[in-house]
Amino acid sequence: MLLFDQEERLLFANDEAQQILPDLFAAPPDGSEQSSGVLNNLSQLLDELRDSAGCLLLTGDTPCMVLEDGERTPYAFRAFPYSHNGPGQVATHVMVLVERIVTKREPDFDMIKTTYGLSRREMDVLRHLYQGKANKAISDSLFISEFTVKDHLKKIMQKMNARSRSELLSLL
């Protein structure tokens, strides 16, 4: 788990996150500031939680991102806005859960479509979700609105009896 403040400064990282992302916490050998690719990707993930004024939102989708660089095990990152001031307030912090993806195999999408009775468009959305795309990226790729993506995801979750995106991905 990682905890960021409103300005995307890392405030806390548990031991597991430090083991998973050593390059995020390692000091550069020359003493200069380091621009980690992981930090850049996390910044993009956190941007998905912001409104047009740049404030962190407490409602809406939980952005999810899969990072892999070919040399390491891939990881899934899910961001959750948090406010210690209570519901209805502007988020003051963001908690990012980091999960190691143990094995990556191509799901049998034909079997999934048949087993769960998914439509062609639901399968399109599911394939993009499997690739680690957020709702905005899925909507851009499929030329549909984010609301339509959310609607498809709700129907997919109902048909597959999943309560979250993570559970949905684990069923694949």
C-alpha cells in the first residue's frame, strides 16, 4: 500500500510495497532527483481521480492500472481517494493498493462469452479491462461514453457474479 497527499507526495509505503517497487524508493547513485517510470505512471493514475479544478474526488470509479516492463512481474495498482474530514468532503489523501500479478495467461474469451452469455460489446469492454485500461481509455478505444462503459461493466459483473473489477479479472 502507498499513501499520497493532495500534491502526489508519497507519505507512506508499507514493507510489501517497498519490496515490490525498490526503484521507487532507491536513491539515485549520483544524488540527483530521480524520475521513476513507476511514479510517472502512478501520477497518471492519480490524475484520473481529479475533477476539472484538480481536486481529488471521493466518488466515481476506482482507477486501476497494470504496469509491466518486461523485466519484472507485472503489478496492478488501484487508487482510492480518502478524506479524514468525512463523506462529502474533498479528498485529502489517496491510498494506492499494489498487487502482484502472479501469472498472466490469455483467457479463453470464447468460453467466457458462452458461459456467461456476454454480448459482443460486453466482450469488447472485458478485453480492454483485461489489458488494464481505465474506463476513460476503454471509452476512447471503443468510441463510446464512459457512462456506457460503466453500464457494460455493471452488466458484466452481474452476469459473472463479481462484486469488483479485481474479482472480475480473477474470474478470467
